[in-house]
Amino acid sequence: MLGKEWLGRKINENFIRDLKNHNPSIDPCGENGEFHTFVTDGPLFKNKIKVMESEMVLRGGYWFLEISKFNVEKK
């Protein structure tokens, strides 16, 4: 299980390395439900989402990043 220190991290080379060091059996894509993602920007997006306020919440033994405020920004 991943703790709250993983919340809000960008999925990049450092994330993959840390994930493998934490538990090599975790699928780095999260395909087995190990974690969920929220995409804020990408090459196909006309706009990007900027998270302004969020809170780490423990619910049912799992950590969530609840977003309470965001802005949609033009690229």
C-alpha cells in the first residue's frame, strides 16, 4: 500500500524509480489498482488544470488527495 507521501507526485522517472524501490511488484502504470491518477495537462489538451487547494484525506484505510479549488488555464 502506498502512503500519503505519494499523493500529488508527478509520474516521471523519479516516481518510477521510487515505486520500484518501495515495492517491485507494483505495476508502474497502476493497472492493478495500486494507485489512481489525475491528469492535469497533456499534448492533446487545449487547456491545463492548475490545482490551487487540496487536502490529504484518509478514508477506509486509503489516502486520497481531495481537490477543493482549481483553475483552468489556457496554454
